[in-house]
Amino acid sequence: MGARQNDRFRPVVLSDIAPLFLFDYCYKLWYDLPMEFYTFASSSSGNAALLRCDGTAVLLDAGISARRIAQSLAALHMTPDELDAVLVTHAHSDHVNGLATLTKKYAVPVYATRGTANFLPVPAELLHTFEPGAAFAVGALDVRSFRTSHDAAGSVDYRFDSPEGSFGALTDSGYVTDEAAETLAGVDALLLEANHDIDMLQNGPYPYHLKRRILSDLGHLSNEAAAEFALYCVRAGARDVLLAHLSAENNTPAAAEYAVARRLQSAGCPVRLGVAPKAELSEAHRIEHTLVRAAR
Ligand SMILES: [Zn+2]
Ligand SMILES: [Zn+2]
């Protein structure tokens, strides 16, 4: 009886609670990560970006091979199993090339509009479909889709919000739709298409029908269009603009960055401006609320 009493009141020793500390430490390593995004590839031959925040990780498009996606994730100490979702903008191959293998090997949920989903090689049980303009949550992220103007059925792009900040993407759009401007106003960080320099495209080697397609309302944003929209977003609070989906034939990183930087000068505030690498993992882009930054 006496011995039992002693057992019950045995003082707590470090070895009893060490696993709790270890669990808490490991949990915090992942869950206290700031909101940040990376691009894995960005061009007409393949697009994929990662956004992670508060234990949620989403892939925006899977236009490179599943092997390259896994390699990029490994460089960030992640595996494809840890993805909460793949969000697809549209079904062109430079945005979905790796999707079939990725979803065959890993049961990652895929979000796409009904118009896009019809063309996706994804098991039905992994597909979550919606209409353009729909809002939904993926883990810690509030997601809003908006219509883009592109020659692909049901094409959209997305804005993501968390208590830590907001991120938006606009690529593959012939012009900036009203929905894009309304939805992306106020984002802290922006991934923005600067596909071509109009002079380079018009004087370049592309056949006439391809030039017309790219320049049309269903094509891609030029450097000039990107510059104008970047200024709009910076005036609304964006402080990180990463230019994306550059054409290899009709643009250069220097031309795109120069066109946008020149326009942003009139905003009169510091902005992190860069160009997403064509085929490698980008630097980390940490996202913070404009209000949080202002308080520092
Ligand atoms: Zn594309
Ligand atoms: Zn496209």
C-alpha cells in the first residue's frame, strides 16, 4: 500500500517530459515557418510554384515532371506526401505535365475548375472541382479563384490569404481581367506574368498566327502590361513582385525587369522585384503583411 502511494506521488523527472519537449520542438519547426513561396520552374516549357504557411503547403500548377517536383521539394526538406493540394490554373501542358505521375504516386488532392478538370489525367477521387470565382479553404489558407483571359477552358488564377500575409498569382492571361484586378488588390506578394517584349515578338521568328495568338486577348501579358499591373498592385500594398512565364524567344529577364522597374519608380516605395528562374528553384520569398512591416 505504502509503495503504491509512493508510485503515485513520484516526482516528474526530465525523462518523462522530454518526449513532449521534442514533439513541441519538431511541431514548431514546421508550424512556425513563415508564409513563403518559391517557384520550381517558370516559362512556356514548365511552371510550378510552392506556397507554404502554418503547416499547409500547396503547389500551384505541376507543369514539370513529378521527379523534378520531388527534387525541388527535397531541397526544401519536404516530400510530395506533405502537399495539401495541387491547384491548377488551366490544362495547358506547361502547367499540368507532371500531374498524372504525381497523383499516381502520391494521393495529393487536386483543385481545378470544372472546365479544366475535364482535361486532367487525375483519379476522380482526388479531384475537387469548382466554378471560376469560387472561394474555399485549403488547410490554413483561404483561397480565392478568379477568371483569366486565356485560350484554355475554365482558366483561372488564385489569391491566398493567411493571418500572416497574402500571395497572388497572375499568369497566362491576354489582359488583366476585372476579376483579377479586384481579387489581387491588396496582396503582399505577387507572381506576375511578363511573357514578352512586344517589339521582340513582332520582329522575332514566330509565325504570324502565333504572334497574333500571343498578342490577342486570349494570349499572354506583355512586359508593358505587367509593368502597369505591378504598379497597380504596389500602390495597393504589394512589396514583392516576381516576374514569371517569360518567353525564351521574345523576352529576356533584363528587358522584363527593366520595363517593370522603370514603371515602379513612380510608386516611390521599396519593392523586391525579380524574375523567376526558368528551370530551377527560386530563392525563398517570405511574405509579411504590409501592416506588420509598417509597424517595424
Ligand atoms: Zn503557360
Ligand atoms: Zn497557357
